[in-house]
Amino acid sequence: MCLETTSFKSFLIFGTIDQKDALVQKLRSHVQPLALQMYGCRVIQKALESITLEQQKLIIAELEGNVLKCVKDQNGNHVAKFFSLSTHPYGCRVIQRILEHCKPEQTTPILEELHQNMSDLLQDQYGNYVVQHVLEHGNVDDKSKIVSAVRGHVLALSQHKFASNVVEKCVQNASRPERAVLIDEVCSLEGAQCPLHLMMKDPYANYVVQKMIDVAEPSQRKILMHKIKPHVSTLRKYTYGKHILAKLEKYFLKNNTDLGPIGPPDLFVIAGSI
């Protein structure tokens, strides 16, 4: 396909909707080879920045199956908008594959862009899977950056349908000091507004609490359990709360010497009344 780059880019910036649509139609079936050309890649890049979402989908559809090739190519790399791909139902799987199989010099620019958009990414229905992948398989520095993005927002993110999955993975895969900070954050206040108490009754956040109980150090698990204990009667009214009470019972039965004052009589009453 022969094109004059400056003219195409000008139409994409200043053209009418109809003109842009005509240009997109002209680009179709030529996207992948253009993405690997020095000047063509700039046109595709500008197109992705200037056209409608529906038009973007047409362009991305042609890149599917060739994203790995584009990432490895010095020109195609400019086209691969890694945040956008990470929030795409197919693209999120491609990004995970790239992070798993490509060399550090190829994955570094991807991770840099993802970290710049972390707040949006971890709340996205597809992007959260990319973040979870990094937490499970990434290096220590990348994991720490994600944990830092979650710190200070544990309650809100835990109550979010998609972000709660990321918080769970943070609790599970963070370093011991980082995990301690996340758990301390939800135990920090007293009374009805204590984050832990709100999380226990939430359909998403309760799973984060369960994970915290699972992976906490013994001393922090005691703190969690003693903060939960006064709210047993309330938790029994919630399906999610019963899951947490079952978790408490599990740890009592496993090692009652770790539970201190929460001990046998009270917990057996709890277990018998569920």
C-alpha cells in the first residue's frame, strides 16, 4: 500500500468523521505490514489516537495474532498501545503471553506503561488479569510497585468487583513487610467504620479478608481474629460473614494455642450456631 504519511496524518487529525472513516477503510487489510514500516507505523499510531472506539476495534482486530511480532519490531513497537491491549478481551491474554515469553528489554516498556496506568488497569474487567499475572510471575520490583498502588486504598479496591482480585493477589504475593502493611491498614481504626468490619460484610471484600487470615503471620492473625470476634452475631446474618467464621473455626481447630482469648468455649458456641 502506497501512502503519503503527512497527508494521512493530517486527515486523521483535522478530517471530518466521514473522511476518517474512509481512511480507516483504506487502511484495512494493510494494518500489520504498515505497523512494521518506519513511516507506516506512525500512521497507524496516529489512527489509534484519533478515531472512534469502533474504528479502533477494526484496527486492533488486524493486529490480533501479530502483536508479538509488533512488539519485537522497532517500528511496530510504537503501534502496540499496551494499556489499551490490556483492557481488551483478547489483548489482555496476548499481553500476559508477551510478559511470560519475551526478554526483559522487550517487556520493560510494556510494564512501564502498565505502571503509569495502574489505577485504571487494576479496576478494569480485563486489565485486572494482567496485573494479577505480574503479581504471580513478575519480578520483585514490579510486584512492589503494584502493592504501592494499592496501599492507602485497600478498602475501596477490595469492594470493587475486579480490583478485589488484585488486592487478594497483593496480599498473597507481597513480601512479608508489604503484606503486614496492607493488613495493618484495614485494622487501623476502631468502631463501625473500621475497614475490616466493612470488608467482612462485602460480597467482594470478604474474600480479601479470608486471604488475609490465610497468609498473615501468627501475630497479625491474632489481631484480625480479635477484631472479628465482637462482630460474630452480625456476621452470622451474611453469607459472606459465615465464610469468615468458618475460616476462624478452621484455624482454631488447627492450632488453638495461637488464638489466645478467642479460645475454645466461645468459638464452639459460634460454630454450633451457624
